[in-house]
Amino acid sequence: MKNRIQDLTSIDFYKNRKQVKWLVVLVSVVIGVGSIWYTNRLVEELRERERRQIELLSSALEYASTTAENLTFINKEIIQQNYSIPIIMVDAEFSPIEFRNIIFKKNSSAEDSTKTLLRELEEMKSEYEPISLTEADIKVYYSNSELLTNLKYYPYVQLGVILIFGVLAYTLFNQSKIAEQNRVWAGLTKETAHQLGTPIASLMAWIDYLRNSPVWEENKEIITEMDKDVVKLRMVTERFSSIGSKPVIQSENLYHAIEETINYLRPRISTKVELVINADSQNLDAMMNKPLFEWVIENICKNAVDAMKGKGRIEIDILQDSDKFVIVDITDTGKGIEKRNFKKVFNPGFSTRQRGWGLGLTLAKRIIEGYHGGRIFVRSSEIGMGTTFRIILHSTLEGAEQFVTEGILEY
């Protein structure tokens, strides 16, 4: 028993959340179906009981019509005790001669009451077979009582209320969870930026020292590259700091931002990877936080290099979609992504590499959609041929602000 409990607590609910969701849905369906079945069983029992009551009532009416003995008792204790089941008695010509528990509108005329009675009679004909009084040539029609009708629909109303409550509870819990994750994310990034500050400042001081030392001339190229890496570390720190707080979004030259990122990546990736930038114009502007956007391009390109195993071609197309949007398509010649994983690649922890953290594309999605009010998605992919990621950014500040306030990308 103890081992079973340990096995249950060791289940990774996050990685198996899809299976857990289906399990919850399955259990809910079983509970719902069970509730409906049990209620229908009660309805059937109550319906049979009401029919027996109508048969008893009909027998009493038939007996009363053939004998004068104990009529008062029959009328008082049997016939008049029916307060719930609607009945209409008709003669051989199908004309109502008596009725009970039929609801009429207030202040209705005799003509309206007759129409109501005939309408109820037609409905009763479609529900149940009448009970015939052969001696008196009378037929008794009836329908479900109000209690039976309410009980019949009760499980559906109950399930509807439970469903609404469940959706509301799930929404509130999910929003609370997201808010908590955001606070943890922001706190972690701020702390990371803070921790990186001290060693970066020390490295900058050492590089200044080397520039003024006798070894500068002999190691000029090495020290220059070291300086570039320190600058890159400072940029990474700025990125973490931007994620930990509300980043500044402003108009930037899209082509130059991508070109700077590619120029930094070229000497740091395999020489067998070709990086190409195509643009409708080098003067296209987009609303962005430049350090964060460059981080997105860098992450996608690094993933592409891994997918191509260090050999292939990465092509970046910059397109003017309209006055409102600009598009960046990043295409590689890697192994491709299965269609069922198009959305999963952006989930935290999803990675095809054994040593991958699965956070690069998650971070990219957060930056583009959360901070820039844009969109990022897998436009197309073919196994063994390659993948195209598409990024959509706003061209104007008004569009980005509208998304942040209203949460709507009009694309």
C-alpha cells in the first residue's frame, strides 16, 4: 500500500498533464452518465407509480359510474385526492367531460380555456395510451406530474451548474497559477541579472587592464573577441533585467536588429551553416525591445543549427505585410517538426535534445506575444526538409498598445 502511494506521488503531472486532463474528463463523464442513469431509473419508477395511480383512479371512476354505494368515500378519498397528475376524461366523441390539475391563464375566457384544454389533450395523446372505462365509454388521458417533469430534467440542470462552476474554478485557478509563475519568473530574472552584474564588471576591468598592458599587441585579436563576449554578457544581463520588469517598446530598424544578431552569431557557429537575410527593404521599422527581440532571433537560429547538426542553410525573410504589421520568416534545412508538435515546441520543457532545457522557444513566445503583442508560430515544416518559424510584429505603437490593453492581434 505504501509503495502504491509513493508511485502515485512520484507521477510527473506536468509532463503527463494531457493524460491527466483526459482522465479528469473521463471520470467526469462517468459521474455524469451515472447521475443521468440513476435519475432516469427513479423517473421510470415514479412514472410507473403514477400510471398505477391513474389506473386506480379510473377504476374508482368506473365503479362510481355503475353503483351508488360509497360514492362519497370514493369521490373524497380517491378521485379528489389527485393534486398533482394532470388528467382529462373524454367521452366517445372525444369531447372533454372532466379534468383535473390543468393550468389555465388567469382571467382567461371560456374559449381560451377550451383551447388550452384541447391543446393539453393532444399532448397527452402523444405521451401515453389512455385508460379506457368500458362500462361508461370514457377514456382517461394523463401526463407527467410537475414533480416527475422536474426530476426528469434535474440531472441536466445539475450537470450544467457543476460544469459552469468547474469552468469558473478552473479559470480562476489557472489565472492564479499563471500570475504566480509570472512573479517567480520575474523574480528569477531580476536575481540572475543582479548576480551577473559583479563578474561582468570584473571582466570589463580585466579587459581594460589587458588593453593597457604589454601583451596587447601580441593578443589584440583575442582580447577584442573577449571584449565582444563581455558586451554580449552585458546584453544578456539587460535582457534578463527587461524580462523581470516591463520592457520599453519603441520603433527600431528591423533589418539592422537582425543583421547585428546574425553578425554576432556567424563566427560562433559552425562554418558549414550559411546565414542569409532577404528583405523587402532595409528601412522597415517595427515596434520592439531590441535586446529582447535579438534574443528571440538568436534562440531560433541556434535551435536551427542544432536541428541541422551544424550543416545547412538558415534563411531569414523580412516582409512588409501591411501598414500595421511586418513579418519575419526564419527557415532552416533541418530535420523538421511533426505537425502534432507545432504548438508543443513552445511548451516549457519540450526539447528534442537530450541535454536541452526546452526553454528557448518558450522564452521566445513569451517575449514576442507577451511583451511585443505580436505572434510567433510554426508556419510550415516537413520532416527531413526543414522548418519555417514566422514572427509577426506591429509597425506602429498604437497597434502594440492596443494588443497589450485589449489582448487582440488584428491579423
